[in-house]
Amino acid sequence: MRIIRLLSAALLAFGLSATAVAPAAADSTPSPGASSEDGAGPTRAGTSFRTATEFEQGQTATARASVGDYLYWSFPAGTGQRPTVEASVKLPETHAAETWRIDVYDGLRRRQACQYGAQTRTAAADAASVELKCVLRTVRAWAEPWAYDPLPGTYYVRLTAVNLTAADLGRSVDIEVRAGSEEMGGAAAVDGSLSEPLVPGVALRNAAEDRDGDGDGGKKDSPTAVLADLEPEDGWTSGWWSSRWVWTAVGGALAALAGVAGYRLTRGTGRPSRVPPGA
């Protein structure tokens, strides 16, 4: 019984320390509603993947655009996050029924499915605005080459109106786009890892030639421009800590406790009495 009491005390102490550490690790990650210092994002939108406007998670990107344009933004998402993208479109005072759609693509420009949310909505003729939302699947650290699982890297947001009338084309609208994420913890952890995040980039190099002809003289450092240079606040990976550590340790302690208890129950209460010969 002494061994069981010792194991119970150790298990209780470990559980208290784990519950103290786990919230601290979770608090270091911004919530879906968290914002940067001022929450203000860019005030324009791109018109293609290559010109997509970058903004951080927690910021609100705004833009004034024309109905019928394809509008693009991009934001970074790391391992273990479940991104949520929201868009609000303020419509003109008078307009016909309009259908607006929001799509999210990963760094390889693969369209990512929404777990839930109003990805497409039709605004009635008297509607003042339309709200859209897309909750993606959890970003994985690794996936098979043939899979379309979301991986850490840049994510593109595309917003546009479809099924328009000729009278509404080109009319001005005000748009707000927000992105946030929820940390899923150890439930989303996998054993593999992606060597590099899916961040598309292009290097622009000067056409500087070696004037001396010796292979190194006269050359200047070539400037580099990238299509996406933002990354999550805590990096692309979720770090070493995961709630799986807690459950693994607790499971091991419970298994040891069960083994000791089972041994004590099955070994018997004492040694068998010896019967004298010839009795």
C-alpha cells in the first residue's frame, strides 16, 4: 500500500504541475479575436496572387474596390492553427441582388475547403452589407504529396462578386477582411514535419556583370524581393510543448499504478501453511 500511496502522490503532483504549465503555453498564442498593437491593417487589395496584399493575423485589412473585381490578400499561418477568415462588404444604397464569395488558397495556390462558415452569400436588393466567413481545417506539420491538407505557409484570400447585373458592375464598395486562428494543441500534432513553409517567393537580381573577368571582382550584392515575407508571431511550428506530453505521462503513471494494484490483489494474503508429513 505504501507504493500505491507514493505513486498516487506523484501522479497528483504531476497533474497539478501540468495544469499550471498548459494554460501558460496556451496563453502565449493569440486568440481568434486577438489583434496587433492597433489592429490596423493595409488599406488596399491586390488584383492577383502575385499582387496580393499581406496582413498579419489579428489585423483588419480594408479596401475600396469596384464590384466585379477579383480582390486578393495574404496572411501567414503556422502548424497547429485553425485559421478563420471573415469578410464584410458594405454595399451601395441601391443595387440588385448580388452573390459574394470568399475563397482561401494555400502557398501552392491549392484551394482549401472550409470546415464551416458562410463562404458564399447572396445579398438581397435592399441589403446594406454582406458577411462572409470561412473556417479552414487545422494546419498540419506534414502531409502526403497527394493530399490537399493545409500546410504551414502563406494563405491567400480571394473575394469577388458573382452573378452580377450590368448595372452593378464597377460600382464602389467598402470591404473589410480579417484573419485569426485557434491553437488546436496536441490533438493536431503529427510525427512528421515540413522542411520549409509554403511561402512563394521570387528573387529579382541585377544584371551586374563581372567587369574584371576574374569571377568575383566588380559584382554587387543582388537585391531580393519576395512575394510573402510575413510569418506567424510564434514561428511556423507550434514548438516543443504539446498537450500530448501531459496525456502520455498521465497514461504511463496510471498504467504503473494499475500494475501495482493488480499485483497486490493477485499475489494472495500470505504463504500457504505447511502440512506435517503423516498428518
